[in-house]
Amino acid sequence: NCSSRVEWLDCKWKTPMNLVPCHLYKDDEQKKCDFGDFQIRHHELNGNLHVCSLMGTVDPNLQMEGNFNCDLSSMPDEQNANEYYYDQQYFNLNLVRPPRVQLSYAGRSREKEMFEADTLELTCTAENAFPSPNITWYLNSQPIQFSDDSFSITSTDGPRLRGEE
């Protein structure tokens, strides 16, 4: 949302994925934008706050991360009909991607019978996540303490996504 206590004449939303702003005049209630399923809408709150909203579904296939900009142009000034006021409001969108987690080990079943001296290697992968996930290992619903010699993490390597450097 961007808003003003002064009644605005038009509202323009610029996003990282569109070259032409999504534009709405004061008298229009709602309009579809030219990107995704986004719409721009005009409404008032408490009779004194004039709001211009941009609504839609965040599509991870579109380049939606980055700065969103809302430009509001006021109605003409009552004293001088050629004078308009402008306001800009910004916000930055960072997409959060939940990881695809996979646990694997040598063997196909979900259970493994082991003897006291046996070694088991488990691999947990968390792919396509932003920001990078923290992986915590549990045994019998309790976090594993890696300070003793019973357990060790052999690798924490993996690809990094943009922004994690």
C-alpha cells in the first residue's frame, strides 16, 4: 500500500518486472496490471487516508525481487489549478524460498539394524532455499550434540544462491 492524507489524482506502481507502470486514476476503483495477476486498487480508510494498493500472487518465475515504487500525484491545488503535489514511496521485496529437503543414506528402507561399532552416514540436502537454511540433526527428538566422538558432521559444502556470498 501507499497512501496520502491528501486526495490523489493518480497512482502509479513501478515494479522490478515491468517497464510500464501500472496506473490508476482516482475515479477508478480497480484495474488489472500488465504483469502476473496483479491489480491496483483505490480505497479510503477512515475517510481521511487515500490508499493505493498493489495486490497479486508472487510468482517465483518472474523477476519480482527488488524495489517497488509508488508514485502519487495530487489533485490540482485549490489556489492554483496548475500546481500538483507528488509523493513517492518505496519498499524492497526479497523472496523467501523454502528448501526442498531430502534425507538419504546407503539402503532403501526407513529402518536400519546396526551393531554397536557400525558406522552410518546420513546425508541431508536442502536445495533451492533462500536464505540459506540451518540444518539441525535430532536423535530421539533431541538435538544431537556434536561435541562428543559419537557424531560428526563431515561436510557442510554446497552451492550458494545469489545473495549468500
